[in-house]
Amino acid sequence: MIERRQVVILFLLLFAAVSLRAEHTDTLPLGPGAQRLTLQTVEAGKIVDTRSGREVAIADIVSRLAAADVVVVGEYHDSPACHRFQRDLVREIGKKFPRAVVGFEFFLHRADDAALATWLAGKGNEADLLRAVGWYEKSSLHYGYTRMVMEAVKETGLAAIGLNAPRALVHRVAGGGLAVLSAEERRPFAHVERKNPEHRYYIQQVFGAAALRLPPWFERIYAAQTCWDSVMAASMRDFLASRPGKGKKGVIIAGSAHVAYGLGVPFRYRLGKRRARLLTIVPVRVEKQDEDAASHPMLKMMAKNMPPMGVFSAGIADYVLGLPAEEEGLPSLDVSGHEEDGVFVVDKVGEESLPHRLGLRPGDRILRVDDKPVSSQAELRLLLGMDRETPPRVRLERALKPADFPGSS
């Protein structure tokens, strides 16, 4: 039990590290040619072409896609600005390349493709899709972020596929390294054994001192990271080489750490197709105002006349999207518990989460949400995370006394 708990913790640390923002890795001397030693800046809401250092529009990126096979888009999973950009990019791609296919990190390769196709065809609703793919069984990340992009895929008539491997496989690698997988289990992770020293250095930078203080731990975590990169690259590459994918443009949407400096998914993609023509886009967050620096008279005067900037190495990607220094994201759906006699019982509630705001507490038996029964953790998250104009109504049982908790306004 203790060993399994340690594996789970290791896996969660890996997921958190590659999901969270890591501004200190934006200026590393990595990437192609002389660009790795060139620093550039970007304002929030702007896009910079790192070849020229000039601001461009989404339409410029899409025009350049005409000479490319795939555009690989990095994201911060909890950034509304990232997902609004992806939505607008997909819409523009849909206008110029109506046969394009969008691949998502958060959906499974092949296993989720039928459910995606069904939803895109207008058969079933969002709840049906999320139940079919087990969205909230795998994570408490609010689907509202991905919803923006999925709605754009649907309205433009594009196709969508899953890119990832079952979490259980990567989970095992994070706990025991690649050696725990059989030859058959390794098959989805094409070229996973191929080493890339620059990528290893980059992931060490993401994890910081822990990577050096705990070498065996880092080796397993790094192996899991390369599994993710390999399967996402292979999933899109194989689809575009198949009969349904022939002649289509591809869009890969994944966490920024899988895209930055072309070392993750792009590197693995080219291992299977050397002449692949790829474009990469990553977000860079604008720096907060440095109060100490601003206290210097000259810097203070300059700061008044210049907007906040994000600083990055030009080798980080073909295009950089500037994000605000701070964003107000969607509320967390962090709630966990267990099923008891067909009813979901709360064990833990995140303090800043939507369930906590609605009044849910450990020990509560959740009877219904908006008149729909709740028997599982995934179902509760799904119902609370639905797109709605008014807060959900939660009926629960506490100390054997039914009570209604309307959402706060």
C-alpha cells in the first residue's frame, strides 16, 4: 500500500510539473542555431514570430501552415488566454484547411476517437462525451478550458483525435521506469529509447534541484515524460499517414513542456518522419512588475512608458504567445470521496474549489445536483462543471438532515 501511494505521488508530481508554468525555463540557451542565444520580448495578448522578432496575427501563422504538415501548440492547462488563442487559431485553420484534424493531449489515442466523432457529428451532448472518455475520472481539471477549443472544432467541421496513452501505463513507468513495460506495452511509445541530452537538460530545469538530489526518482519521471512525448507524436504521425489522414493538416495541442524548444513532441515526431514540416507555438507569461527595479529612478521612468513584457529565448518556438502576468481561471472542481449505498460521500474538498464555495464539506452525502442523482466522484465533477448561467443547486444530506445549498451569486 505504501509503495503504491509513493508511485501515485510521483506521478502526480510529474503531471503537476509539466502542467504548471515554468517561467524560469523560457530563456534557456536551447533550440535551433543562433536563435538559442537571442532573447526577445512579447506583450500580453500579442504573438511574436521568433524568426524576425516581429508581431504577427493568427492569419499569418495559418498562411505559413500551407507549407507545413503539423502545427504543435503548447498550452498552460489552466490558462483561459491560451485556450482562447487555440479557439481562434482553430477557427482560422478551419477556414483555410477544412480537412484538418486536431489532436488533444487529454484524450486517448484510438480509445476516445469514436466518442469524439460521435459528439462532433451532433449525436449526444457534452455530458455524454465526458462520461464516454472518463474525463473527470482521470482529472479534476475543469473541462471548460478545453470546451472553448472543442466548440471551435465542431463549428468548423474539423476532425478530432486523441493523442495520449492510458494513464496506467505512464503511471507504471513513473514508478518503475521503462523496464516495467513489456514489448507489447512499449509499442505505442515509438522511439522512446532514443536519447536527447538537450531535452533531458530542459526537464531537469523544469524540476530544479529535486532532479539532482533524487537521481533514481528523476530517471523514472523523465522516462514517463518521454513516453508522453513519444505517444503523442506517433499518434498524429500515424493518423496523417493513414488513409483517413492523407493530405490533411495536423494540429497537436499539448502542455507547453511537451513543445518548448522543439525537444519533446516535435523531436519525437521527426524521429518517425525526418522531413516532417512542423510549426511550434508556446505561451510565455508577461513578467510581473519588479518593485525593487522600479524603485530605481531611471527604470521607474522607463516602466511608465513601456508595457509589461515577457522575455524568452528565440529558440523556444516558431511563435510565442504573450500571456497576462495573472489570470482568473475557472474554479477548481477539487473534490474527492467514495460511493456508499449508491450515493457519493465527500471525503475531501479543496479550499478554493467550486464545491467548497457551494458549501460541500467532508462527510456530506451528495443526493442530487440540479435534480440529477450523484453516485460517483466523476459524476459530481461533471455536473458541477457544466456550462451554465446560474450556479448549480446541490442537495445533500448532513447529519441525516436534508438541506439545499444554492450556489452563491
